Amino acid sequence: MRRSVVASLFLIFSLLVPQALAQEGTFDLEKTKRVLEEEIQKQLDRGVASVSIALVRDGKIVWEAAFGYMNVAMQVPATPETIYVVGSTFKAATATALLQLAEQGKFALDDAINDYLGDSKVQDLADSPVTFRHILCHGSGLQAGANTVDVWSRTLPDSLEELTVKLKSVRPPMEKWEYNNYAYGLAGLLVERISGQPYEEYIREHVLKPLGIETPGPVSPTPAMLGYLALPYVVGPGSKPQPVSRTRYDVYPAGDIYLTASDMARFLGAHLQEGEWQGQRLISAESTREAHRVQFQGYGLGWGVSGGPGQRLISHGGGVLGFATQMLGDLDARVGVYVASNSGNMSKIAQAAIQLLRGEDYVAPKERPVIELEASDLEPLIGKYELQPGVILTVTRDGNELFAQLTGQDRFGVFPSAPLEFFFRVVEATLTFEKNEEGEIHRVVLKQGGAVMPLKKIE
């Protein structure tokens, strides 16, 4: 059965823009390995199935490793060759593909996309046409979303053409920043129309091959890949990996792509080296600077962008049901990390890695104290809370444990620090439940970083 997923290729509980970090110190690889192994083990102990990591420094991968199980039931260990769904971190690669074509003079970023779509035009506003820049920085004003099917359902997602002709503008471009997977599905179709090649063929030949990436079938997994694919899980009751269905998306250029952590680390490395990886030019230095420049609300062209002179960071998180990824790079120190998992959230590990790569001392955050609550204390908190139309936070209970799940995302355990205050262990975020004048729970407030998001209880 097909269902609409507003943010399924981007993990809402993972900040696009980590906080700026301190100045670079002396890098110690053995110390970095030791500390990151400890942090990764904490995630495995919390029910994450496996973690693969690759670190980039000085134009090369300095460490790649894997932990846990790609197949929990059969106890098959993950390895650096394990393939994950990389999720929305691949938006940066789709944007890079379009930037390559722009460099060739085949279009300009501020051209109207409908001029290049032929019979697959979007229904935008006549006086406010949607441009390439608009779709790549999430300012298009087109309706947002994604559609997914269970691979066992024997149905297929819409083609990119079928998807595109249904898209309508809901507001003028650049009026509101709204994360939009549909727009990146559309970007993939534009790669096809402008290059004259199928999206997968273009990506394989012009984005992956120059980086030395040989993983076959990144869009449509090949038989040769099957033995390397991690199975999808979520963290279940009792902090144990719980299997979930594998899904496919109509907006696959937005992140339904199958690669290893090291593959994506090579891509990140090219962006850290102004478009070049080990002597091979991916895109021009000018194009990388444009991609890493804030275009709209802290977002560039396929990248989250933060920091200032000396502390410029590029990043992206990814979340497809059963998988979580994080890509983070420091443009000035030219260090980066890519982390992939088949459950959980990887932002904490990525931020620790960047600090260590810069030579900083990393101090793990202190664990918050957890109080004990009875099932009767948790029962009033259960329900559905709306963040925005189509984006629902579902709160459930399993015994004396409480869980929160955003539309299309993994289910995370939340832990009580007070009767109405809970926190996530996989990411720095909290939930505070609030009562109305009648003493009933009527909303929950989600806080992460500086963001405060109230969600109204709807059932």
C-alpha cells in the first residue's frame, strides 16, 4: 500500500546544521579510533543493529570500520563493504550532478525548470516560475512529500515523470523554506532530460566513477549486491533491533540509493577538496563554493551550511525506514566523516568524529538520570501529535517504556527525567508534555538545538 511520507528521506530528529566547533589541534588517529569505538558501542548497546564509519582527512580516507550486525537474526557482522540505504545524504550528489551540467552551459541555476521538462512540466505559478536553484535549496514552493511502497507489496512507485506532472505550487518560490523530497525527485528527472541519460547511468558514470566508487547498481540493487545489503531495523522494546520492511520511493534521487559508508566518504572528500578527489575532478571549485553557500535558511545546494570564517561546516542527515546516515565535513580543516547504520541516529557519532579529526579533546556528554514511571503514568501521554499537516508524532507505550515515532521514521525510545519530561538517547532532543486547564495532555513540545516545536494532540 502506498503512503505519503513528508520527511521520509530526511531524519527530522537529526540536525542538518551541527553547531560550530573549536579550532583544530593535533590529530591522533589511534585516540580517534578508540574514542569512536566507545561511542559506537554505546549505540549498539542501545539497540542499534550496526554502524559503519569512514573518516576523511587530507584528501584520503584515514579510517574505515564497521561494528554490529548487518543481519541480526543470522548474526552476520557488518564490514566496511556493507551497503546501506544512504538516505538524504545523497541529495548532495543529485545536486552535484546538476551542477556538473550547469558547468557545461546546458542550463543556468536561475532558469525555469519547466523549460527543460518537455511534457512533464510542474504546475507552478505563471508569474513565479520554479527554477533549478529553488528546487535545490528547498525554496521551490512546490508541494512537499514522498511516496513509498513496501517491496513485498508487489506494487511499484510512480515513475519520475508520473510524479512530476502531479506537482503543484502551494506558494511562490522562496517565500518559505520547506524540506522537499518531491523537489529532489524532480531534480533527478532534470538530470535525465538535460543529459539524455537515465539518472542511474548518469550518476554512475559522472559522479561515482570519477571518485573510484565501484559499488554496482546504486539505484537499483543488482544480484551481486544482495550479499552485502544491510537489513533494515528499528530500535525496539528492551533496546533490541526489531526488523522492519524494506521500502522503495518514487523520489529515489532524493536518497533511495544503496552505497557503502566509504563510498559516500569519497564523495564528501571531493567537496572538502573544492571538487577534486585524489587527482580526479568531480566539479569545479566555483561550483563547490556555490553549493556550500547559504542559499536559503541555512541550506545551500544539497547541503546544510553553518559556521563562519575558519569554522565552515557542510552536512546532511539521512533517514529511510530502517536506516540512518550522517555526513559532516569541515571545509577549513578539510576533515569529514560519514556514518551509516541500519537503525538509530548517527549525528552524535559524526560530531564526535569531527572534533577528534580536528585534534580536539572529545568529552562524551554526561548521561541524563532516568526516573522510574509506572505504566499508569505513561498511559495519558499516548496518542498522536501533529507537527504540521501530514507530519505526525505517534507516542506509544510498551510496558513501562515510552516510544516516539515521526511519520515515516524509526521508532525511538524516550526516557523520563521528570514525570512529563523525556529525552532521546540517540540524539540531543527532548519531549515535554503539557496539560490544559482540565488537567489533560493537550500537546507536546519537541526541543532540539535552538528549535522549539509545539505539537498539538489530535487523538
